[in-house]
Amino acid sequence: MPHTPVLQFGTSRFLQAHADLFLSESMPGARPVTVVQTSGDLARAGRLSAMVDGYDVRIEGISDGREVSETRHVTSVARGLSIGRDLDEVTRIMAEEARFVLSNTADAGFQPRPEDTGARFDSAMSYPAKLAHLMRSRFEAGGAAPQIMPTELVQNNGAELRDLVLAAARKMDAPYREWLAEEVVWVNSLVDRIVSAPLKPAGAVTEPYALWAIEAEPRLAMPCTHPCMEVVDDLGLIERRKLFILNLGHSWMVSQSAYIATTKERFANPFLDHKLDDIAQNHDEKLQRRIVAFLKWARANGDTGGKPQLTAAIEGKTT
């Protein structure tokens, strides 16, 4: 039976072309990941099995002015489990194996649900509530506290997830809640890679550019070493350049430095079928985090220009 130090919640094509690919490239021959499907979507069962068998990531785009077209094979996934069908095994892996816990549950994945108040684990719970119940197995077994590494595009995602897990655990034992707050390592990070299309039954089409920026903290342990991963003292600069250059441009299109040059290459990529319908998911929330936040930041730093096109975008107008 494989020993998997990485427990991953989510089968998204982003994770397939990002963290799972990085782990495969940095640990050739190893299979350190157990992937857990949390949605219960039967259509994704085939994807889960194919991830275990190994899958391709097709990288196409422009890098340093040159066209790139290559395929990489990912073999980092050892197991694929379903949270509903395989709850006992997921619980065991959390208790005995998991050192790193990854997730990518989309922009709305942290949102509380009515089922979160239940005393027992429920597959319909939000991800933070599921985590609050699952990690009790690790605490009760006396295992070392794991490191939680969300990749959701939420500001201070590690700290935000910690607070949501603690809220879901508010009726649980005080020693467990103290362990969650003080012993578990909650890592803030920011990820960046356009993954435009899935491959069947697993895999994805993505661009050459990729980033996993991880905020430094005294107890931080890296799950692997990869050129696209970097530890930074402050995520603020990276977050602003991503939201206010790349993502702001995305959201403006829906409504109507070196990094800037790289972003222009990413926008000019003739290979990726990055649909506005995909970008438009959770559009209102993205407008707030990208355009409204940018306008506030600009004003706070002395920029009093009118910016009529951005203002029209957040007001739902066309120009």
C-alpha cells in the first residue's frame, strides 16, 4: 500500500496542471499524492481513475518570445478516492500519512453551508467544515500537526481557511481547537497559471507560465522543490500585480515591468482556448477583488484619474 504525504482535495484541471505536475517533475518515480473527490459528481469518477493511471498536460503558448508546444506526463498520483464512498480510508490517510493538505475548491469553495452545523461529518458540508471533522483523526491519533496549503484565489487563503475551520469546530473539544489554532501550519499562497481546457479522461491544456508563491513562515516545509515555486516574505506585491494586470484585464473583457511583458505574451497566446464564459464564473466577486480593489489601491497611492472604462465595467455599463 503506498504511503502518500500529500492529501489533495479536488480533481480540478488546475491542480492537475499545477501542483500535481510540479510534484511529478520534482519527484520522478515517486507517487506522493492521494487525490480526494469532494463533489460526488459521478462524471468525475473516470477522471479520478485516469489521474492514478497517469495523464498528460499539454503546454502551449509563448515564452521568451518563442512558441512552445510540448506534452508532459504526470505520475504523482497514487490513489483516487471519493469522500462519500471512501470516507474511512480518507480519514485513515489524514490520521496516518498526510503531511501536506492541498485544495482547490474555486472562488466559492470556502462559503459556509447549512450542513456545517451538524455534529457529524456530512459530504454536503463546506470544505472548511469537512476539514474540521477530518483532522480530528490526526489529533486523536497523536500525530504531528499537518501543513495546510490551500490554492484557492482568496486573499490570505491559509489564514482565511484556518478561521473558517475554527468556526466550524467551535463546538468541538477545547484541546482540539487549540491544536488547530496553534500547532497546525496554515500557509498563505498565491497561484497563477491559465489552464484553459481539460483533456479526456484526465489532463489539461495550459500555458507555459506558472507560479506558486508561498508566504514564508517559521515552520514552513516545502512539499517539493520546483522552478515555478518560490517562497516570499510578502505576497502583497505578487497579488497586486496578478489581480491588477492579468485578472483585471480578464474581468474588463467580460464586462466589456517584466511581469507586464510576460502578461502580454500570455494574452497573445494563440493556442489556448481560454473562453470568456470560463473567466466570467463568479464574475461579481471577481470584479470586487480585481477592479474595485485596484481603484481603491490606486486612489490610496495618489492616482486620482477617472478610469472611465474600469468604472463602467463595475457599474455594468458598456463603453
